[in-house]
Amino acid sequence: MNFDFTPEQVDMRKAAREYAEKAMIPVAARYDEENETPIDLLKEMIHQGYSTMTIPEDYGGGGMDCVTSCLVVEELSRGCAGITTSAAANSLAAYPILVGGSHEQKEKYLTPLSEGKFAAFCLTEPGAGSDAAAISTLAKKVDKGYMINGRKCFITNGGIADYYTVFATVDRSRGARGLTAFVIERDFPGLEPGKKENKMGIRASNTSEVLFEDVFVPEENVLGKEGGGFRIAMTTLDISRPMVVAMAVGIARAAYEHAVSYAREREQFGKPISSFQAIQFKLANMAMKIEAARLLVLQAAFKVDRQEKHLSAHSAMSKAFAGDMAMEVTTDALQVMGGYGYMKDYPMEKYMRDAKIMQIYEGTSEIQRLVLANEVLKGRV
């Protein structure tokens, strides 16, 4: 057991930290306040390789292992979780193509992502969030392809994507067995981005509906086999969750570091509040929770890199723990700052708003516990 990172991993983490401090932190508050996505900055992040870290080098990506990607994502999320969410969406949308796509599909759709294109992962619907098998977007078989009708919601990069990895059912009565994965291009007739969401947190990321009205998708755009979409979706979530959870660690770390700095400088009753045991205990608890969450994330990422068969347990464990941890740490960090933490003049309230989504997207904390309990009862934990 070796807890040391390789020199390359140390360098990548340092570079990501410096990039976040130089390019992201100075603009994070403005884009959050304006509920706008920094397109130019995202394109720069693509060219820096931060949006295509997990795409193999053969298709223009960084070819990074999951552990290294998590180290980088933690640093970027410390800079701004909203901007990082939109940047990381390219990798999330690429996973279904990596899992179920042919070599030709990978060449056609993954390579452009390293050249400035955006992608979106389209699973969630108004009536199907945690219950992916309840998807109602319909893919009707027609000559040489499929006609797709339906609506997706809460889609990261839904309004700016060039490519969409979309999950639709060929037969609602078949439940999960009817789910099929497609790659759909933005200029396919009938595809339209819908309402842009006005969110509580991660406001610098683009989130919108995506509407499909008689969208013809050729057969060659099916990922894997008809009816194989549920496996592709679940595999995608298992292998992508460590990166998502690393974002929770990054947010919590930003809040914790800000609270420590404030506690050292803020004086009450003639001395820094860091000298009071009540504050010290809060800071100590934050440090422990962040470290525990990071270790769970890295363990899950390590298992992804080893291509272990049963990833669900540790993927779910890390997601539930780190998501809850981010909310707890940002709440306590804001409490350390008192009234100042509540004001928009300081970044603490943004950290707290950003943290909440970590308990919700990519599978709620409750769903993670259901997944984990199922694995426990199967004797895999």
C-alpha cells in the first residue's frame, strides 16, 4: 500500500492549482452572480486538456488515469465548482461513447472534443431522475434509423453542446431493457435546447432542458446494441462518480481554507477566534472529514483504474459520504465566519450553495445508500 503520488501526478495537481488561482478564482464570483457560463474560458480549458482528461490519447485526449483526474478536478473545483462542472461535462458525455461506442464512433465524436467542441450527457427527465428505467423519451425504429421524441431536463451544457449522448427507450413496457444510447448532433433537425435553469449553486455551469421533436438519428449513431443503454448508463456513472465526488472535496477544501485563514485573523475578546476551543474543534472536524472523503474518492478511482468488476459499492460510498461532507463542512465554515460568511462580499456563501448539488446530481445521497445497501446484502462489501 503506497499513498505517495507519482511525480507526474504531483506536477498535474500543482499545475491545476495554479491554473485555478490564476484563471478561475478571479472571475468565479462574477459568473456566479450573472448566472453566465464563461465560454471562452471553457474553450481555453479544453485546449489545456482539462475537459478531455479521461479521453484516450488516440482520440486527442489526455489519457489520464482516474486517480490523476480526481486530483486535478479537486484543484479546479477549489477554484470554481460551476466552471468545473461545465468543463468536466465533456468527459461525462464521452464515457458512454468509450463504454459502448465503436472505433469509428470514437474517432468521429471524441476527437472534436479536444478541439473545442462541447458535449452533454442526457439521462435525466422530468419524470425520471433516480429511476433511470422510467425514461419516457421514445426512440421509434424507422427505415435506416430511429425517430426520437421527448424532453430531457437539468442537462449540464445542454444549451451549448455540439454533441449529446442521449438515452431513450425503444419500448416503455420493457423498462430498463428498452433503454438505448445514441449520439445526437446539435444540428440534427428537431433538436432544440430548452429553458436555461436559474440555479441555487454552480451557476457558472450551463444547465438547460433539451427537447427532441421528431429527431431522426441514423442507425450508425446507436451506441452498442439496442436495449443496451441501461448498462452503458450505469457503467458510465460508476466510473465517472469519483471525478464528480472529487469536486465535493474541492469545494469543502476551499471553504475550510477560507475558514482557517479567517479564524487566524478575526479577533474577539482581545484575541484571535482561532484560540477558542469551540472554533478549533470545528476546524479539526472539517480537516478530518475532508481527508476521509478524499481517501474514499481515491480508493474508488483506484478501483476504476484497476478495472475491477464491482465498482458500484465504492463508487456509491464515496459519492454519499463526500456529498454529505461538502454540505457539512461548508455549513461549519460559514458558521466560523459568522455574519461575514453570510454576505455575498465573501466567497463562503457561494461554497455553501455550490456544495448542495453534491448531494443531488449524478445520483442523490439517498440513491447511493440504496445502491450500497444492495451491494452489502450481496456480500460485496
